[in-house]
Amino acid sequence: MEEEFGEGMLSPQVGEGGLTSPTAISRFIIEEPIKEKKLTFDEASKCLNTLGKDESGVRYAYLMITATARKLTDISIILNFKHVLFIDLSDNFLNLDALQVLSGMPFLLYLKVERNKVESAALEPMYYLQCLNLNMNQVTETCDINQPQLETLELQDNLIYTIQFDSERLSNLKMLNLRGNQLIDFSGTYPSSLEKLYMNQNKISKIVVDFSKLTNLKILHLRDNQIKKLNGFSDQLPNLTYLNLRNNKINKLREFRKLQCLPKLDTLIILENPVCGTKELQVPGEGDEEVDEEEMFGEDQFVSKDPTRIPIIVLLPDLKRLNKDAVTFEEKEEAELRKKNILEQIFDELSSEEETELPTTTEFTTDYTTDTEAGAYTRGSVTADDEDDEVLKKGTPVTETEDPSNTEATDENTTGAPTEESQWTSGVSGNLSAMPTENPLGLIKEDVDGENKEN
């Protein structure tokens, strides 16, 4: 943990209220007075590293400045190093005004300014900048970000309450990290080019967003939020392959049928939801007596240890990975054999008042009568959810489609997991023939999402 947050920095603490970010912790600590401190030419020279070809493509030069943990308030001297492509200024006292000088760096590609005093991401446009990391600062607004070539934007652990991005100003953004902010819902405007969106550790309780603007989205992380119902998902997410709903408030298996509209979904993470603590559904035999599963399916028949796996595979038969494990052929066979009984029991679950509330227009377009509303809270009532369930119980098949395309995304605890940190790769666009072909210090790489990130 020390390695992630730096020596002497605060690590996230887990208490009664859950995970607390370093930004939140810092509000309760008396900060030392900030004194003016300029980065000198000699200091900047000692911070140079990463040898490679400069913008000419002929000469060699140091392409990165790493000036971290120096209590800096002024970095204007960096303008003397025009050939620098990568800058790390983490753990200083820099604000937005101090960073504006970097707009004079003609070839800057990568800027990391974690744990500073940055109150806004409204930097002047830098036309080659492709990765901007402002994690653990004091950013509150997103509407004023204007970086036309930016592909990766890290705004983790800031003070953002609403999402209002200008898609035209971020026309190339592929990855957006908003983990650990103050978001209470999914609403707002997002860049239409997004492929990976991380909304972990917020206070989101509802999925309310115009997904028609996110048709390129492939990976969606909603772990550690307050989501109970999955209303709002639609077929306007045709490329979504990975969905992480870990540690939310989902307590009904029937909620997962609302994900059937996602044609390419093949990886689903639902660990640590209340629904995962329910007992495995019993499969009744003929008459009043229950039939032992071994007797019903044979001694060697696969029986799932996770009580939610088979029911969810019944609802979402195209899944390739559920939680940490791949969906096996045996599980698909068991789901097919037990489908009818499982569907009956899933949709016979007693509905709470919250479950039977009138659905949003994103779910149904059913007209309600006074009688329907009056009977909504009795067991025999027919609500919009129940009508939908009746159709499935009467034999509407859960069709199996062609296997969706493979996704690189898996759960954070599995091999090949998608990162939530900067996924900065060596494929840099632009016309910089001077880009180094190797990265001797390993500073530009695709991080592997480990337990320190997600758990």
C-alpha cells in the first residue's frame, strides 16, 4: 500500500463506513502552511530520466521529468526542457494556475499530478496530451475539460458530484476513471467515444443515463455503490461486454433478467450482493416430496456450489464468465435441465413495496389502472414486473445466441483483469516520429488490476 500511495502518504482505511479515500481522510488533518517553492533548473535536470529520441527523430535526450514529493508551488522552469514528453509532479502543492504553464510544452503526451491542490481540470489545450492523471485532488467540475487528443482521464478520489463532459472537447477519450467521488446517480453527459468507465466507490443508487451516447462502451465498473435495481440498462449498449456490480444492494435474482437487453455481455461480477447470500433454489420433483439432486441428475452430475450461478446462467445464457470463474459446459447443461423450475421460483419471489413500485419508462410502457395500482401490494397483484415474469413462466424460451466477442475484461481478482488506473499503452497516436520505441523505466505500461486497487 505504501508503494501505491508513496512513503508517508495516507493509505485508504476501512472502518464502519467502509473504504475511506486519502482525499477524505485529509479533510480531518491539519495541513501544514504552504510556502512558495520553485523548481530550479538544477533540480529539474536531476529529475530527468527515460532516454530516447527527441522530436527530431535523430537526437537522443531524456524524455521524462519526475519531480515528486518536493512541496513545489512553481514549475515554470520546465519550459526550458521542450523535448520532454512525460511529466510526473505527484505529491506537491501545485494548483491549476501553476499547471497552466505546461500548455507551453509542445510535445507533452503524459501528465501525472496526483495528490496536489488542483481544484479544476480546465487546463489550456495541449494538442498532443493523451493521458492526464489528476487523482486525489480537489476537482469539482468536469464541464470545462478541453483536451482534443486525450485518451485516458483519471479523476479518482476528487469532489465531483455531477457529470457534465463536453463530448466535442474530448472527442478521443477512451478511458474515464471517476472512482471514489460523490456521485449519487449515473446521470449526466459523457464523451461518446468512451470504451471503459470506472464509477466504483461512489453513492450511485440508480442507473439513469442516456445510453444512446455510450454506444462504444465495452467495460463498466459500478462496484461498491448502492444499486438495488437494474432498471435503466438498454440495448443502446450494443458493445458492453464486462459489467462489475460487486458489493451493491441487489437482493433479487429476478433483477438480472433486466440485463438480457445487453447483446454482447459475457462477463458479470455480482459478488458481495445480498442476493449472493440466499439459499440455493430447491428443484421440486413429482408430488410433494423433494428429489435429491444426485438422484435427479445422476451421481456424477455437476452441482454448483454457488447458489446464484445456475439461476443467473438460466437468465443470461450467453455469459462466458460469472464472478471469478468461467461458465462451464456442465453448468450450461444443468441450467438447461433446470430452467423451467428455476424460472418459476425466481419469478415467484415475494415482491417488496420497493420492488413493485411503478417502473420507469426505460423498463416498460404499461398503462396502469386504478385497480392495478390498488392491488400492487398484495401477493396476488399483477404489477408490470409480474406481467413480464408471467410471460417467461408460460414458456417463452431464453434463446441462446452466438457467442459474443471475447473481452479483455475480467474480474479484478482474475488473470487479465482490466485496470482502473491509467491504462497507458505504447500505442501513441499523432505524428511524433521521435517517440521512443522502448520504455526503459517501465513508466508507460498497462497496469494489472490487483487486490490493492479493487479490494
